[in-house]
Amino acid sequence: MRPIAAALLASLALAGCAKKIPNTDIDDSPENRQVIAVVDDYRKAFDARDVQGVMALVSKSYYDDAGTSDPTDDVDYRLLQQVLTETFQKLPDLKLEVGVTDIKIKGDTANVEMFYDARYRVATPRREIPKRDSDVQRLVLRREGDKWKIVTGL
């Protein structure tokens, strides 16, 4: 009976080990891959400074309060296009790297934790100044029809 018990325990252990998306600790599932694809499409559009490319990934219900209680820094869908346009005009050179570290999906909402490393140049009246920012960021996506759209966090 011992070999049977050992085989049963081994199969239970293997059943609890979900396959991971390569180079991540994220469970490999169609939904998680779709969410990661949206994040990657965002990175590509941001790198290309493609306002319409970013906007295509954003929900019309987009709203971000920038983590403050000051309503003057809030951005909704309508204002986001203007903010992106102004931002991209100030950044003549831009490279964004992102890595998704966690995805939690509940119903039609996905909470995404990621890190980013942005290297860019800021145009000033005298010259372009190189900059680099790295941080952790959270995005929230919502399933709208058959697509995931970003609802906050940019």
C-alpha cells in the first residue's frame, strides 16, 4: 500500500503545481495571457509615442486620481488623450520596459502589478536631458466584450 500512497501524494503535489508563463510566477491561463498582451501592447504604443495606439487599449470609463485627493490632477478618458499628446511631445526619445509580476482576476476585473523602467530624454529650452525612472505600478483592466481594457493606472 505504500507505493500507492506515494503515487497518490505525488499526483496530488503535481496537480497543485499550475504551469507558469515563462519567466514569471504567473499561472499560465488564456485570461492571464490576454492581460499580459494588453500590457505589452501598451508598452509598444508608449514606446512609439502612439497616442491612438494607447487610447485603443483604454476603456471609455477610464479614470485615475493619481493617488491624491487633489481633483486638479485627475485624468479621465477625455483628458487622457491630451495628457498623452503633451507628454509625448516633451519626450523626443523614449524606451519603456515593463514586467508583469502579478495578476489577480475576479470576474471581469483584472488587477495587474508590474514594474517599469523608463529611459527617456526631456526637451528643455537649452538641450535634451536624459532621465530614468523605475517603479512599481498597478493597472486595473476590465473585460469589455471579448477584450480587456485599461480602466485606471496609466
